[in-house]
Amino acid sequence: MDQMEQEILDVELTEKNKNPKVSINKWFVLAILWIGIAFCFTRGLFYDIQVLFSISLLILATIANFRNHKFELVITLAIIVLGMFNLAHFFPFEVTFSIFFLKFNPLLFLLALVHFFLNKNSLGPQIQGFLGNSPQSIQEESDSRVNGFKHRFSQKSEQELEEIINSEMIVAEAKKAAEELLIEKYKTDQE
């Protein structure tokens, strides 16, 4: 196996986000919201309950981003959506229009779109996971990945398979494939 194939295999095998790079994209919208909160304070909105609620939400999103939480981008998007429907105030001014009893903030809608498009590679699959994946389709996808890894690992020795199983950086599907192959090898050795 040449070096490039090995690198591709290693990238697919290893857990994602073990050593993530700092991305300006995920911080851009949060920075704008924090700047808006700072302007709220300069306008004397210290005790507005919606501003205080917004601060607590932003603290949650900031902590999630610092800790590289799995749903950091979804949390930030959810916070923006709360602001879009005026449940949280991030700016000292309002640009809203009403639909029946519901106020809608188009400025935060645009901010949500910016957040989505800046982070669409990470955020798209997470949103899709929330909205559309049934447990059956998730299981089918997992089984398909296990079968793919079994095919790739079919020529590996027992020792290499055990190394895959014991590695902490390997994805669960690859470990499962290695375990199944080891079981099959033990069965054929006993016959």
C-alpha cells in the first residue's frame, strides 16, 4: 500500500475532531453576538431579562465552542433562532416585523444564514441527523461501513486486527469489523 492510500485509510479510520484546528468560521457569529451584548450594556440594558437570558445562552455556546463539543454549531444556531423570534435580545435595537403574535427579526435570520453557510460542512450533517435519520437508516449506514472495513481488513494478520481493536483513535465501525474478522479467523483455525 503506498503512502497516499495509507493516509486516506488513516483519515477514515481515526476519530474525527481529536485534534481539531481552531476555525474562525465557528467563532464569527458568536463574536458578533458578544459585540451586540456589549452594545446592550453601553445603552444601559443591564437588567433586561432577555439580555440576561441572551448572555447565559452565549456563555453556554462559548463554552461548547471552547470544549469542541459535538453540537457546538447546532447550539449556536439554536441560540440565533431564539433571537430571531425575540425570545433573546442580542442587540440594543430591534428590526422586527410581526406575524400575528409572533415577532420575527430578519437581522438575526441573516446572521443564522451566515452561520450556516460558514459552517455548512459541519453543520449540514448534524442538522440532517436531527431531522431525517431514522434508527434503521443509521443502523444500515453503520453496517455498510462495517462491511467496508471488513473488506479492507480481510488480509490483515490477527496481531494487526488486535491493534485496531485496542486503539483509542479508531472509529467504532472499524473496531467492530476487526472483531468480527478475528472471530471468523478463530473459527476457521478451530476447524
